[in-house]
Amino acid sequence: MGFPVSLTRPNSTAEWLQRAAADPIARHPKHLPETLDFRQHAAVFLNTYHAAPAGTEMGFPLVLEEGHLTFPLELTAQARYAPFIGNGRFIGTFHVHPPAPESSPAPFFDPQDLANTLRSDNAGFLDLLLAGDRLYALVRSNPYVYISAHHVNRNPLLLQEQHAEMLRRRSKDTADPERPEQYRKVSLYWFQRYHLALYEGDPQEPLKRSFTPEGRW
């Protein structure tokens, strides 16, 4: 049974998630909410971040059950999840980029994150990332733009080479203090190309929409 989609703005993040899961029209840039509020889950996200071993990307699926967001913590982040998990609907994933002693973690969504999000067999539409002190939410606003899962399986770093080359043109020195910002700008190229909307902010505050893709379905 589908959840009816209305053109009116939803009153809460949970309500919007239900609509977006039932009908992709709710994810169209014209119908995206200005903010997404995950404050009640901040403790879970922060605990996962601080518990993650250095250099790892721990995570878990996001499941919508009876109008509430739940986290089957026994299911670690995988490449694929079934559309339904238990009694709930799979809508996406959460993962972290914790600091590493010998190398800097990606300050933002990295090419492998994006390839997994854009898989054609990904039943979800939301990807949450906690990196440093910021929570990011990536929304697939166009369900008809994706990357073949077959290509991702054959090469999980499908976007890595082009991403790295674009970053080198912008910032050749890995110690460049502006490199995180340049990394972000390169990632935004993929966001526009694949119609991904971005929300970000303090995990204990509502996340504001900071990038909205342009273009028609």
C-alpha cells in the first residue's frame, strides 16, 4: 500500500521520508524540504563515529518502520540491502569517516560513497555521513539517474580516477589547507551530474539544504 503524495510541504522529516519512500515525486527538487531533522538520533550517530576504529567507515542501514526511523545495528553497512528489512522499509544508509593517524579521511562523500549510493540496485534514496563535526545527508532526487550495479561490482572505484584528476587540477598539494574545500567542490560536480541534493550541519541541529541539483527529469 503506497503512501499518498501531496504537493503540500510535509510537517516533519519523518513525514517527508514516508512520502519520499512511497513516491519519488516527493524527492523532486521542487518538493524537497528546506531542512532535514535528525537531532533525536544524534547520540547514535556520534557514538558510532567515536567508536569507529581509525580509518574505517562503520555504518548501518536506515529503516522506516511505522513512521519512525530505526537502525538495525546488527546489520553493518553493505553494498546492497533488500527493499524491506524486518517490518520496515529500507531507505538508505548511515556511515562515518573517522580520523586516521597516518592519512586524512575524506572530508566529504568520497567517490566510492557516491558509486554505492548511485547503484541501480540501491533501493534507498538517502545517505547520511558523519565526518568530523558535520552531518551530511545526500538525497537521490531523480530515481531515473543511476550507475549500473554491474559496473560498480566490476570496479568499486568507478568514479575514483576522474575524481582524483579533477582534484589534482584544483589542489596538487595534499597539505593544502584549502584541499577539503576543493574536495567538496569536485564532489559537487557529481551531485549535479547525478541529481543529488545535499543537506548539512551540526548533527544536533536541523540540517539545511545547501545544494539543489538543476535540470529536468
